[in-house]
Amino acid sequence: MGLSLADYRRLDRAMAIRHGHYDYLLPSSEGEALQIATWLTASDGKLAMERRFQLRRARDGQTLMRGRWDLICIEISSGKPRRMPPEFVAAYQAAVVPAA
């Protein structure tokens, strides 16, 4: 997303999971190759974002899990919710793909 760990520390901000939802659809086995995709589907440009993801089995492309995180911007030093800095808005807003 263009932000480094040093940027997060300098800005004293991070995105934390406020709520997670997971749909487990199929099992996997130890040692099985898996693929994960993730994308941002919403952002208010102030405090909150939504990230979705999908886990697939590499050999047959079957979806094993779908998930969604509701994220909130926090001040790292206190853990309290804080407004996204302009650097977050610029990086994250450009990556939002609206949910179907």
C-alpha cells in the first residue's frame, strides 16, 4: 500500500480489526498449497475501512474460506480510535474496490 512500518510508527497510527467475520467452506490438509487474496471494499476516509479476503486451494481453485474485517484507525501509543492521517487516506482510498 506504499506505507512502511516506519511510516506507521512515525504517524503513530495503524488499522486494527474491530470485527471479523469468517465463512469456512471447505477443509484443507497439512502441507497443501493455498492462495489468499485480499482487497479493500470500503473506506470512509476518516476512521473506518472494510477489508475482504478469500482463501483458495491452489491445486483446484476451490474456495476454502471467505472473510471480512471491519477496521478502525487507532493511535498506536494509546490504542484509542483516531482519525486517519492524510497518508492513510491517500494510500487506502486509491485501493478501494467497491463490493459487488
